[in-house]
Amino acid sequence: MIPLEFTITKKGKGLARMGRIETPHGAIETPAFVVVGTKATVKALTPEQVKELGTQVVLGNTYHLYLEPGDELVRDAGGLGKFMHWDGPTMTDSGGFQVFSLGAGFGRGNTKFEATVAPEGGEEQERLATIDEEGVSFRSHKDGSSHRFTPEKSMEIQHNLAADMFFAFDECTLPTAPREYQVEAMERTHRWAQRSLAHHKKFEAGLPAEAERRQALFGIVQGGRFSDLREQSARTIGKMAFAGFGIGGSFSKEDLGDTLALVNKILPEEKPRHLLGIGEPEDLFLGIQNGCDMFDCVLPTRLGRNGTLYTARGKINITNAKYVRDFSPIDEDCGCYTCTNFTRAYVAHLFRAKEMLAATLASTHNLYFIVHLVDDIRQAILEDQFDDVRARFLAAYRANN
Amino acid sequence: MIPLEFTITKKGKGLARMGRIETPHGAIETPAFVVVGTKATVKALTPEQVKELGTQVVLGNTYHLYLEPGDELVRDAGGLGKFMHWDGPTMTDSGGFQVFSLGAGFGRGNTKFEATVAPEGGEEQERLATIDEEGVSFRSHKDGSSHRFTPEKSMEIQHNLAADMFFAFDECTLPTAPREYQVEAMERTHRWAQRSLAHHKKFEAGLPAEAERRQALFGIVQGGRFSDLREQSARTIGKMAFAGFGIGGSFSKEDLGDTLALVNKILPEEKPRHLLGIGEPEDLFLGIQNGCDMFDCVLPTRLGRNGTLYTARGKINITNAKYVRDFSPIDEDCGCYTCTNFTRAYVAHLFRAKEMLAATLASTHNLYFIVHLVDDIRQAILEDQFDDVRARFLAAYRANN
């Protein structure tokens, strides 16, 4: 029933590996950075621009697409890829993270930590998603309307969205949650993983035998910041018949590498591993070295829209006065569309003038930077240059930061 | 000193003509629709997208670029085209219209008629641009700062912007202004035209003989809605050594065709004529039939950003509920990027979700529609089918409107 093929083509430094995932919509060379297209659009970019910058695979958000335009509409349009005119591989997440952050923190933005802060004048009871064994009831961050996700519902939504890869429904706990609660949530996530898998199997069994399109279901390892729980979760989820695995929840910079090593040593080697929602340059090196194959993160586009741009010499904010008359490219070493054709002065002008092209050029540059950084790391694995490439990159990147 | 060559290749119905303008940055087949890139960007589009939709020439706004990022910065970047990465022909307007509408109606939006309404709580004196024989003092619509344009200053700004075609400084009167004032303003515009021309000649004389880049200065015919004043203005401006002519000021749907015929019969036949700020489909037919060669208008992009889309069967608003599940293209007869690759349902979703790609897809479609309509009219002139093409187009276009 595994609808994707994963081949490891080379092993590298630590747990690092280079590989290839074959999906019904084309191959993904791993390690790969997955570009986020939350509401069936990578913000401010056409699919052609997304492809041109080197993107191999796009991830849509189940929570957002369920609320707007609705997963049944996306199904009727032919699935996420067809709806948004992206013909390459696609992914959807489980909806779990957004339900607990966005849904729970109704109207309060969408960081992992938002729900720890009580909304002004709001009732504690009002802002929380309500979790029971069956599923989660939550309010839409858009209009406050009530909704309910269960593992089965998440599967149904994601079947409608019809991405090549999708995720079992999980509970994403707050990093501040006590151990006792982390245990409870993790065990529930394991039961939900079983239910997700069972529901997906039933769905697949109902498909005509010759149906060529199959979706690959990934299970999610949780366990928060407790290494024994991470280990337990990796063992439990790793034994289930998933096509691949996601690693979810929160980490700190200090324990990220160790936790990933611990988890990835347990997860079956022959299946791909996706580190959910993490994608800063330092973390990509750490994740790859410790056995992760895919990464997704909204930071490149979100930072870009705020004028924060990656360069080989660290991040810059293009709205800073010193760039107003700077006729050099954003990053002299960068081969992206923006750096090839426009100056810092021009991009700075677009931001000051609040022109929409600012977001397009900034997002293009930041995504190109991150996607190609992962490509470079893949090449480094192939050439046994991982340590050198990392040392060189980080020395320059941290110099001005 | 004429830095462009205009060749009439075919004459058609009424005063219609098909031709070709050669500029230092390439040729423009006329009649042509000029795409507006107010602040050195066609809103929400990359220059490649602008080119791909069929654009031949882009117009930047002198008033806006003078305020932001400043014409000297654009000069130092290599001129408007280089700054914005548009390698085709460029134009700038005189700044006159915006000084009197945007500048005068400080903070009040930018229609021609805005300045007739007193800003809430504002002083009459505060909101008006102050005109004297030498020039105009006005306030920035952005921050209220004081500025002054004279014909000489407008030339200097436009030399810095360095577009292939640019305009003499003119006064754009309100359509409600009394005849007495229209006469006064027109006569002043004629004196300003002489001063613009003189200042430009002096500038050109100072250029090295081998300087290959020359800018073509266009004079502007004014006269408001009085046909004897239009006639007088056409005679006066038409005799001056301009490379081409703009027709400015306000019209009504009823007198547009007659006024243009009157003016264009007087203007020298061998020079191109640009109808300023007008570009609705009906008006394009009328303008071409009555001897205009170029048109510019912000409507295609401005309407597009609001969800109003041109179709062969009239305008539609894509945010209307009936398009939410409509999986057909915006216009089945349209060959644009948007119609080729996306459905109404998808574009409707982008507008509802307030995604930036909405503006990109809508602007692409609307500009393609208008640019190709003018292309079709040009072809109709070539094939002596002007009346048929117009009748067929308008019958369908007005059917649902």
C-alpha cells in the first residue's frame, strides 16, 4: 500500500543521507526543503515562479484549506495540486498544529507559543481547543465558528485535498506543558495515529484497484522535550505501517540535534523523515546531519514579506536606511531571479512604497536561498564535504549576525 | 532632434491609423495600450509577467517617482527602465495631472474629481495646489510636505527618469471649471509647453554629440470641454517642435469622439498622439477611430485588484458568490496566463483569502484583455474590418453589462 518509493542513494556524516522520493507527481531529491503554500498558494508567487526558484514539493495546510475554501471544493477542483496549478509533488499537514495554535489562540496570531497568553478580555475557556479521546473541538481563527477534527475527519479532509503525502492527526502540545500532560498527549497521539492509519486503509480499500493515484500517509512522532518520551514515540509510531514519518512538536536549539538523532536512530531507515515546521539555516544542517530528509517552514516567505532577507553573510533588513541608495544585489553570491535582475535600492523602494512586488521579490529570494542551501547540503553529502560546507557556510553566515 | 521615428503603415476607418514608433528601446506597434507602472512597478507583476501579457511600453508617473524614491535616485540607477528592470520602451507623464488631483486633494484619493470635494475638517486653502505663472506649489499626498513644480522642474525630473517619451508640463483643470478659467489655464499650458520645449532643447544641446540615447518630448493639448478651446490648443501646441502629442484633460462619453476628431485633424499627421488616462474598451475604439495612437489607464490593474475582471461578455466581479464553485476560466475566449491555468473558483478563493496572488492573476488578465483588444483593433485596421470588429466586440461586451 506504500504509494511512494524512497531510495537512499548515499549515506553521509552522522545520520545524514541523500535519497530520492518517487511520488505520483514526480521525484523529490532529498534532503529537500518543502515550500509552504498555506491556502493553496505560495504567498505572492505564481506556481511558475515557485518552480523556477527550484522548489520540488509544496505543502498546503489542512486547517486553513478546510476553513477556506473548504476541502470539498478543493476535491471538486481535482485536488490541491490541480486547484492551485502546481503539477509537482504536494503534501498536506495534519491540521493538528494549527488547531492547537491558531484555532486555540483564536484571533491571536499563529506562533507555537501564542496560546500561552490569554487574549485581552477573553475567557480562558473561550480560547482553548477542547481535547477529548475522540478528537478536538476548536474555533476558527477567522470567524470564531465551532468545528471539530478527529483523526478520521483529518483523513477525510486530506483525502479530499489529495496531496501525494499527508500526515496522521496528532496533538501538538505546548513546550511549557508539564511532563504528565506530555505523556497523556503523546499516548493519545499514538492512538490517533492508529485510527488515522485504519481510516486511511479503509479508504484505500474502497478505491478501484486500477486507481493509479495513491496518497502516502506519514505518522508523526511527538514527545515534547523529554528524550525518553521521544524515544517511546519513535518506537511506537515507527512500528506502524506508515509510508514515512514526521517529527513534530517543539524543540530548543540545544536539544534539537540530540533529539533528532535519538528519534531517527529508531525510525525505520528505509522510510523518509520530515521535520515539521523547522527551516532556519543552522537547523537545516542539524536536521540533515541527524537523519531528516525533508523540512518545511513559513519563515522564508514570512520574513521576506517583512523585508528580512537571507544572505550568505547573514540576514539583512532591506527597509534599513542604508540600503536606499545601494545599487548592488541583495546577495552578490545569489543566482535567484531577484538578485539577477534587481538592486537593493529597488527592493527597498518597493517596500517603502508598499508595492506588492516587494513581497514577490523578497519571497523569491528567501525561498531560493533556503531551497538551494538544502541542495548544496545534498551535494555536500554526495561529495563527502558535509563538515566543510557547513563550517564555511556558518562562518560567513554568522559573521555579521 | 526627434529621437523617435513614427511611420504610418496603414490608414483605416475615419482618422484611424496603424503605425510603428521606433524608440531607443525598441518598437511600438500602434495603436498601442501603454501599461501604467506608477511607482516604477506595474502593481503586483514582475517585468517578465508584464512583457509576457503582451505589453509594448510602460509609463511611470513623474509626480509619484519624484516623491518616492526620488528622481535623482532613479537617475543614479540608470533611469526608469533600468531601475525597474524593464528593457522595452518607457514613458513618463508630466506630473501635471497628479499635482492637481492627488497633490491638491491631499490625502483624498486620486480621481480627477476628488479636489471638488473639501476634505473633512480641512481648510479650502490647505487642499489646493497654488498656481502662478511660474509653476505650481503643492503638498505631497503622502506626508503633506510642500513642493513646487515648474515646466523646467518637470523637465529636469523627467530627464532624470530618462524615459524614451515624456511630456511637457501642463495644467489639468477640473471639468467643472468655468470657461473663463479654462481659457486662462489653457493659455498658461501653452506658455508652459514653450518653456518645457526650450528647457529640453537646452538640455539636449548640452549632451555629447555621440550620446545615443535621446528622449522624445510630447506636448499636451488641453482646452477642457470647449471645442473652440480644444481647436485653439491643438493649433498652438501642434505647431511646436514636439516629437508627439498628448491629449489631456477631461471629456464626457458624449463629446469624446468629436473632440478627438477635432483635435487630431489639426495635429500634424506624421507625429504620434497619446490619449492620456483613458482606456475603457468603448473609449479605445472611439479614440482609435478618431486618430489616437496610444492610450494609458490605471483601470485594468485598479479594477483587477478589486476583483472586477473584463470578459468578452462584459465585466464581472469575481468576489460574487456565484463564482465560488465555478471551475471555468475567467473568460473562455481569453488566452492569458490566468485563464489558461486557473479557474474562477481559484481566483475567487484568492480574493476571499486576501492572498496577494489574487492581484497578480487579476491584473494579468485585465491587462492582457485590454492590450490584446488594442492589438485586435490594430489588426482590424490592417484588414479593413474596423466596423465589424467593433460591432462584434461591443454587442457581446454590452450583452450582460
